[in-house]
Amino acid sequence: MFTYQKTYQCCTLDESISRFYEEIAIRLKTEIKTSLTLHRGVMELYAYIGFKNDKVLDIKIELNKKKLMWVCICKELDKEDLLESIHKEMILDKEGSSANSRGRLFGFRAERFLRDIA
């Protein structure tokens, strides 16, 4: 697990996501293959990112309001934990039990993500 903390002047969540993804790919010496957003708010993002070197990271980006900086926490996942987690999210989403509304196409995007990382 590793953490990035950066202060970006007048930076939106989209800009911070782009910068963090680029920094992570450079650190891992690879490129992003695919991603799956689990939750996106105004000041936070939870997602999985698959890389071309077969690593998958659980990413959490949020705004630290006290320091006014974007924080990115990354944790590498093994494939079994990832599959289990995504299948749980898909079930919750189908049942409407998820606290996060992901839209009607979440199941399709999740299946595509799983195919891409296989």
C-alpha cells in the first residue's frame, strides 16, 4: 500500500484523478489497461485500476479539507479478492442495496473490467 499527497492549485477531482493515475503508472513502470469506478462523489473517488503488468490497485482519492490537498491511497489486490469484491458489488447493485448509485450499466462495466484484467 502506498499513499500520495499532493497539493494541486485550483484542481478539480477529474484533474487530480488524471494526475494520480499518471503518477501511479510511472511508479509501476507500466500503463493503465482498464478501470472500474465503484463510487464517485464531488470530493472523492473509489475505483479499481488494472495495469498492463497485471497488477490491480484499489484506489481511493479524496480531498483532505484541513490541508486542502488531494490524497490518493492505493492498495494492491490479488485476483481472488478482486473477483469476490466485484461480484459482491454487482449483486448489491442488482438488488438496489448498494449505498452508491452507479447507474444502469454498472454490471456491464464490471464484467468488461473483469474480462480486461483476465
